[in-house]
Amino acid sequence: MALLDFLKRKPKELFIESEKERIVEAVRLAERRTSGEVRVFAESRCRYVDAIDRAAELFFSLKMEKTDLRNGVLVYVATKDKQVAVFADEGIYKKMTQTFWDAEVRKMLVQFRNDNIPDGIIAVVKDIGEALYRHFPYDANMDKNELPDDIVFGK
């Protein structure tokens, strides 16, 4: 294969279409009963030693701290490196224990080791949705979808 052909090649998708649809639907369901916001960011490799540092960088570059109640949560995955992190804004982070956040990361890692990356993401998004619902229930008079529900893909 010529170098030019190699450079033009489309990178391999991280998820097949049905997996993407399932993840986006999980985000929509998680947000249905809460004013909180959940986003998923996926890339193949994490260029940081600690995935939480990458998640923090992405959280702020996606302007997730701009939610009215500071209740956005980013689920970060680097599929090839099998690195994950959950980064929560101060509104929801303070309402949950560190044990909760650590358990969610462990839950994803177990699924990743079994090559169930989408299922790991979906399970964690569901749990985060429940936590957001308990502390930031949906208010029909005030709630708006402040952030897109789609998966954000890195390199």
C-alpha cells in the first residue's frame, strides 16, 4: 500500500453503529429524569499517564462546567489502552462519595477486560443517571438539555 493510500484511510471505528446507538440511548434515558448531564468521550489511546487528567482536560474543553447546577458528568474511555475515568462537576461530585466514583470506574474496567466496552459504558451511564436523579430530579419548568447526548470521539 502506498503511503498516500495509507494516510487517506479512514480510521477504524471504535464502536459499530448499533453500539453507538445503545450508548446514546443510555445517555438519553439517564438524563430523562434529571437536570444533570452525561457525556461520553471515546478515543483509542490516552496520551496521559492518568486517565482522570485527560478526562478533566476534555470536561473543560467541552465546556461541561457551564451547566446551571454544575451537575455534568463525563465518562471517558480509551479503548485500546483500556483506560477509563469518570469526571464529575462539583455539584454532583460533592453529593456522592469517592467510593461511588471509584466503583463506577472499576465496573467499566471489569467489562473492558471481558471485551464488553459498550456494556461497561452503558452500565456506568445508567448508575450516574440514578445518582443524578436522586440529587437533581427533573423539573419540567426549569430543565433543558444543556449538552448534546451524542458520543464525542477523539483520535
